Amino acid sequence: MFQRRSEVGEEQGETVIALYSQQTNMSYIPPVYLKNGPNQNRSCTNVCCCLLFLLSIGALGYFYFLTYSSQHIERLYTPVDSEGRECGQGNLNKFPFIYFVTPDEKYLYRTVCVEKCPKQEDQQLLCAPNNVVKDCHNNASPSDPEKRVLIYDSDKYSGNICLPRDENFKKTVQPAILVGEIQQALVNTQANLPIIAISGGAAFLLAFFFTIMIGLCTTLIVYLFILVYISLTGFLSAYFLLYFMRSPLDLFPYFDKSTYAWSPYMLAASITFAVLCVYAIFTLCWNLKKMKFMISLVKLATTFLYQNKTIIIVPIVFFFLVMSTLLIWIASALAVLSEQQMDYSLDSQIYPFEKIQLKFDTLIKLMITVLALIWLMQYILSLARFLNASTATLWYFHASSNNGFLWDSFKLAVQYHNGSITAEAIYSFFFSGISKAFNLIYDSLNRCRLKRHNIILNCFASISLCLCCVCENFIMYINNYAFVYIVMTSADYFESSKAVHFVIKRNHQDFETLSGLGEQFTHFSKMFIFLITTIGTFIYVKEQTDFTLQLYTFAIIAFITLSIATLFMDMFGQSADALLLTYFTDCEVQKYHFGLDDCGSCPPQIRDQVQHIREKQKIYFG
């Protein structure tokens, strides 16, 4: 697909290429046919990865079907009375609610299943007696708690719990409702399902709003994202640190001091937000002179998005796809948990929601479902990245037609390049962090070898570089821009990654000022939306519900909001990076094959913007 120097057969290009061959790395130069646009002669790429994708999806679907169809998820939500009988099931189908007849911390096992949640004026509970609570009449019995049956005002909570209205009683029975970690997650998540949906909708609307506003006031929005992000992460770091040190702020007193003071969760949260804040400040200071380039890149992406308004369909559709995947995973995980057989025969004191003792095989299945969720989410995000990059690339070459680029990109993904998308998902899942660390080490060692005059350091750097070369064919060339070359040339993922690597290497000075700026804007913008939405939801949940927002529910909300923000904001970073890479590739085709300094296919809508960026680069380098 790509022409090496010895393979270039265009007579008019041979002389031009020879002039550059001694000064430039000529591996994987762009093919001459790109002068007329992307390659039309396509075939399926990365077929092995495509087969792996189909097999994994089939296996996961079969696993989910067997698990979900053979278990009873409702058992996890169903409370049991003091005798271990499930409320609302079997003979107790007319008594669906659990009621604490003795709201004392030592006697929370004294429960009955009731027909409805009682009021204080009632003289008798509409309940099903058991071997512990044998009488449903009101009986204060101050001398013997074992016989006490209190009737108090209560309200239905979480579908099957009669929760006391009295604050003291409410705090007393809370440990019995949240007795186990699994039940704690399930009860709280079930109670807050509307809030979870609201958080997703809020993140969606906020991301959509800023998608529109970025085109109207780009500079203001960029600085707003960065400054608010730094302020929020710094404040949250100090906030959680003060809680950890038992000196909480009164501004948002949402945590119980006795429960959370000195908690490792608080210290971990403080350190995490401190790292994010320091990273943001360091990035801002390091790239302060490059902020004008970041703003220019965002304007470039905005121009493309305004010219291709249908691309807004991508985050909208993928938002529902992400939500559906999450719901399927939750159902599958609950089905796995429902395999546990709860044996109450040996318990003298049975609480409504007994803690589940997970077996080894169940833990393995849960790990499989978690890996399946991560894998599917990564594939969904990779498919969204492909559609963004492909649409930008096709528009660059055929902007005059201005029609159907998103649909064409989708057809390319389905018909030819699903294997490459799977390969990118595998890379992002397993090797993304390793690749970045490898490239950082490689560049540092290379600079050390070139600049240091110490013989020992030079020898160490040279030996280390030789060791790095063992891995370079697999890791060093892999990058996030391969989709652009896949669309242009129909090469596979790994060949396209190598081609992009050499394009960046040949245009090092240009990419030195622009590289990573699109990703940095995406990072700041999606974290801004994520933090605003998640913190707002956290405050709203605490104000509207009786129980503290649990870690599990908070994690689901955070996952949803971050996914939505990523889908929307990735459009800008990926579109800008794709347009720039396509522009440099177009320039190389003209330069190496025809000896021209102009770019033949650059759309007039962005030509002035790109030229403006190049002029800023000349000023930047003096």
C-alpha cells in the first residue's frame, strides 16, 4: 500500500525523491495515487483481529445468555424475614415489604414481611408471623425487647423496605439494610436509578451545549475549561485532605466525620485530585506559548464540524450504545451473583439482606464480565474514533461534494476495516500506556546519547537503545493516528501506524508544536464536563435521598458522565489531528512526487486556517 523509495515508479517523481533521500527518512512515503483522494481499491484489513472480535462477541453473548436465563436476579433484591423466608415470594406473595418490629441496634434481626408500610395510629401490622415474631399486634414491651413489636410511621423505600420516618429509627436500621457490600451497592443503585439517568442526561446536554458554544467563542471556552478544571481539582484535593485530617469544611458537609475521617478513600481521593491539578498546571505552564496553537486547532476542528453537522450523530448514537452496554453488563453481573445459594438454616439471627459469600468460580465469572465490559467499551470508543477520523479524512479530499461522509465512513468500518478497529481497541486496552512510556524512554535515551559527553552514559544509552530496538517493531510505531492512513490507503492497522510514525518523523518540527495539543484539549474539556456533572449529581443525590451516596453508585455515575464527555469532546481533538495529518500527507505527495510546495487537495474552508498555523510556527521557531 505504501511506497518505499525503491518502489517509486513515477518517472516525474524519481528525480524529486532523489533530492530528498539523503536528508529525509524516506520509509513509507505516501503513494502517488493520494493526489486524487483515498484508495478506492479496498479489501478487508486485519482479518485475524476481525475473527477474534466475532468469536469474543459470540462467546460473551452465549455466556450472558446462559447466565441470565438460568438465574433469578430478583433474589438479590428480595429481603427475608427472621425465618429466612423471601418477602413477596411463594406463600408470602401478599407481603412484599420488610418491616423492623424492634428498631434497636441489637435486635435488627427481628423483622416481618408486611402487606403495606404501617402508620403510627395502626394497632396491628398486616404481616406474616414467623418463628421469631409470632404476634403482629402493637406491643411496646419495655422490659423484654424479644417480645417488642413497635408500630411507627414508615414509608416505602427501594421498592420493598418500610423505612422509618423517625430520624433516630432510620439511622438505627440503616446497618441492617446495608449489611453487605453487594446489597449495599444493589439497594443504593436501585434507589438512585433515576438520578443515574439524570446524571447521564445532564452530561449529554452540557457536552452538547459546549459543542455549540466552542464555535462561537473558542478562546473563552478553551481557557474556561482549563482554569475551572484546575480550580476544581485543587479544591477537591484540599477538601478530601481536610476530611482525612478530621478538619472538614462546612461548605459541603456531605460525609459523616466518624465514618470517613482517616478513611483511606479520602486520602486516595485527595492524592488523585492533587496529581490531576499538578499535571494540569504543569501542562499549562509547559505549553503556555503553544496555547495559540491549541486554540487554532480547536477552530480548525470547529470549522470541519460546522461543515459536517451530521457527525453530531456519532456521540448521540454512541451515548445510547454505551448506556445499553452498561445495562446489559449490570444485568449479567447480577445474574452471576444470583447463583449464590443463601443457607439460613444455621443462623439464629437472620438479617433482611445477608452478606453474600462469593465463591471462587463466581469471582472468576464476575472478572470475566468486568473484562467484557471494558473490552466492549473500548471497542465502542475505537469505532467512534474511526468514524471521526474517517469523516474528517474523506471530507478533506472531497469537500466540494459535502455529502454523506459519515455514512461512507460507517460503510468502510463495516465492510473493510472492522478488524483494524478491533486491533486499535486491543492496542488501547493492553499497550497504550506501555507505548507512551516506551516512546518517552526511547526519546530520553536518544537525547542522552547525542548530548552527553560522558563515555559511561553514552555506552549505557547506546546499550539501552539496542534493547529498545527489540520491541520497536511492535510498540514504537503504534500510535493513535493510524485510522487516517487506513482510510487513505486501505492498509492494515500496523502498516498504517508505521506510515504515520515516519510522516511525523519527516515533519518533526511541525508536529513538535502541534503534537498532543488536540489530546490535551480533549482531556481538559471532558474532565471539565465530568467534574461539573458528577459533583452536581453528588450534591443533588445527597439533598434528595436519605442515604449517603455510596461508592458503587458514584462510580457508575462517574463512568457514565466521563464516557459521554469523551464521546463529544473527542470529536474536536480527533478531527483536528486527522485534518492536520491528512494535510501533511497531501503536502508530501506534492513534494516528493511532483516537486511542489503546495497541497493539492486542501479544502478552501480550512486552507487559510492551516496556513495561519504554519505562519505561527515560523514565528514560534524564530
